[in-house]
Amino acid sequence: MSREAAFSALFAAVSAAYPWGLASRRMKLWSEVPASLRPALFQLESGPESYQWPSPATPKRTFEAKFFLYFDARDPGTPGATALNAALDALDAALAPAGVDAALGRQTLGGAVHDCKIVAVPVRDPGDLDGDGLAVVSVRLVAP
């Protein structure tokens, strides 16, 4: 299993889970994403990478990615948290084990990884004060 296969499979699963105005594996600043392209999803492939050696010849590798979600929360009739909650629910559904994975109790992203899970507590800013909503979600991928 390669890192590229793992991160590509993760992006494919999440980018298809919600009607993003823009989805990319290349991070962009707020100022580069106009409201017309939001909600936007960016997959940042950085973070700790670790190895565990359950056997002398086969390491178990762990990678991390972060999803940055940008929202336009300027509609005075809709709370910013509404879009944020819907997108987070879509991420949860996209990364929930299904089919054979459900029986195993893990998400393999179609066999690209041993397991994939959302970890930590997502950062949430509904954008009520400035109209710019944000969520940051951390994901851990475990390779065989």
C-alpha cells in the first residue's frame, strides 16, 4: 500500500460525499476561495507519521490528514451551523464502515488501507460573527 493510494482513496470518498463548490488536495487560503465556491473542502496531507513493528519484517504505518471545510455563512435566515453540521454528517457517513468493512468494524477505503477513522475533536466555527464558517477534521489512516 502506498501513501498516494491511501490519500487518493480518502479524497475520493470524501469529495463525493457532499456537494462541494470546490474540493482539492491542494490547500488554499481563505482569501483564495470566494463565497461562490463554498462550501469548499481541502485535504491537507501533513501530520505525524509513525511506524509500529508487530512483526520483525512488517511495519504498520500510520498517516494523518486534515480536512479544512470553508463555508459562506452570510445568509441571515440560516444559521452557519446548518451547513457545517450537514457537511460533518456527510464526512461521518463517507467514512463509516459499510458492507464487508462493517463486518470487520473498520473502514478500508476499498482496500486501500487497513483502517481509516476520524480522530480528535473537530474544530468548528459556524461563522456567525464574520460570515466565514470553518471546520477542521483530523483523519488517521492505518496501512497494513
